[in-house]
Amino acid sequence: NVGGKWISVTERLPERNAEVLVCDTREDYVSVWEHMGDGLWFGDEVIWATEDITHWMPLPEPPKGE
């Protein structure tokens, strides 16, 4: 995701089984979740419905070794 911009779930959803950063309706919560498709997300050992997730973005690349 160029520029690391948040994508609204009303604009589009990530691919099924993609792990992405998400922000939920609390707006101060950011975590890595997996988009399971069919309006469901998995993370923090629970499954949430899409209406609780408001925005997402792809994970950044990990740091390169020395």
C-alpha cells in the first residue's frame, strides 16, 4: 500500500486470508487481523463481524537483516 494509507472497508476489503492492520469502531485500536471473507475477521483469538472493522492496510515489509 503506497504511502501506508488506511483503506475504508466500504471502499474495498482485503483478499480472503490476508493478514492486515485493522482499525475498529473504537478508532484508537489497531491490530493485525486476518480477513476470513464472508464479513468475518479473525484476531486476538476471536472472530469479529466486518461492521466492527472500519479501516485496514497491508502489513509493512519486515526489516532487512544486516
